[in-house]
Amino acid sequence: MPAPTYRTIDPAGLPPSDFYQFLISAVAPRPIAFVSTVSAAGAVNLSPYSFFNVMSSNPPILVFSPTSRGADNSEKDTLRNVREVPEVVINICDYPLVEQLSLASAEYPAGVNEFTKAGLTEAASTRVRPPRVAECPAAFECVVEQLIALGDGPGHGTLVVCRVVQGHFREALLLDGRPGLDPRKFEAVSRLNGDWYSRLSPESLFPVVRPNRRLGIGFDELPEPIRHSNVLTGNHLARLANTERDALPTPAQVAEIKQEPMVAYLLNKHRTAPAEQAHQLTLLGRQWLEEGKVAEAWRVLLLALAPST
């Protein structure tokens, strides 16, 4: 397979609005902060921001960044509000609300309440002045700790550092017996570029065993023919490399895998063609890796290095 080619771009060589398109299309999907604020006069504002994430758990810190308008470098209503009242609610939207969230992003005049325009319900917060969105499955009441200007030209961001003082979570989405939301129930949405969003659904979920639960052998200790296989991808190899040394199969366990029906079939079918036999065993190993059967995959892949003829 030929190596991919790349286009190298210096951000200084493009108009900021053009490089912005590369940023938002490559850094994706991005979670969305649905931010409610109030002005000193009490006017409520609600607006979504996809320059957003969690940055600390102790203290619990969320950050988002409103960007100034590209046409005239003016501030968004959200930023003006938090300068006057340094409190926000960061609401988390799910798929049933995504169209209403998008509607709230329209450039309504200052003072217009996007809750009303987007057909959403204000729910009184308990620790801060801005209301939360009653329909959202999760909401974080926050005090604003810092405003950090990230530039001064059109499109520059201002990092709003928010400390969470209260959380609200829909009961039906909570995990059983432990803290957190169940990703199989929470239809989270995220932002791509242009008109595109993405949606978390049960069909899109897949587990990846975290390496901090074990000390795997690493890529460098994979047998060289396995490491350089043109059948196995980086994901396949990483699953193998995340295996602890004492969990690697013994020669006896490799020999035992010959009795597995599919392995026995492939060994017999290709007994006079060692190269094809090894290739088919490697394909079987790949299939088992994709099914999460890592121990069995290790055995058949090691068998493929010296298959029985």
C-alpha cells in the first residue's frame, strides 16, 4: 500500500477563516456546551459552543471559548454577559434536542431570549443566577473563574474557565451501581463542520481495554512477522501489544489451538501450501481480534509463524 501524501499548511499563509475550516473539520467530533447566561439587567441568553471540554476533576473545571465575530471582531452576547455576571450553566444536549440547539445558535439581536426562540424551558438553578435547560439530560451550574483572551483579531477566542458548583443528571440515564451516565442510553451529539453533527448510538459503541489496567508488552516486543504483517492493522497490533507478558500463550497452548475446528480445517486444507496456510491462519487471527478473542488470536498467530504441514 503506498504511503499517504500530505498537504502542509502554515496557518499564517491562509486567511483565518480558511484555516478555521481545517481546524473544525479535523478536530472532530467536538462536544457541545449549551451555555445559558444572564446580563446584569437580567436578560437571559442561550447559545451553543463546540470549542468546549472538561479540563479538571478536582476542582471540576469546564472550559469553552466564544470566538469574536469574523466580520467586525465584536463579542458574542455570552461573553458580554459573563463579564457582567460571572456565572453560567453548561447544559449538555442529546439527539432529541439537537435541532433546537442549532436554532438557538442564530444571531438574534441582543436581549432576545433564545429559550423562547428555540422552544426550550427555563428551569431555575440552585447555585447560580442563569437558568438551566429543563429538557437537557445533564447540566452543570458553574462560576466563572477566569477569562483568558487568546488573541485580539477577528475570530479570536476567549477561554471561559468555569468551576462546577452543582450538577443535574437525568435519572433514567445513570449507570446502575456506579457514578456516571450510561453511554448506551445517552444519545450524545457532537459537532463536526458545516451543517454536520454526529450522534452517539449503541451501534457506534466499542470497548477499548485501557492500558493503565495492565502493563502490556508493547509493539516493540511483538514477533517481527506479526508486527510487519500486511493483514493486521495498527488496531489489531495494539490489542496484541496490550497483553501482559505472563498472559502470553505457552508452546503447549499454541499446540492445543490446532484442535480448534476452524484451525484444524485450515491446517488440513492448506497442508501442501505453507505460505497460504500461514496467510489463512493470520486472517483467522485478525477475525478473532475483532471479536475480542485476544488469547485465541495470539495462539493462532504464533501458530501461523510455523504452521503444521
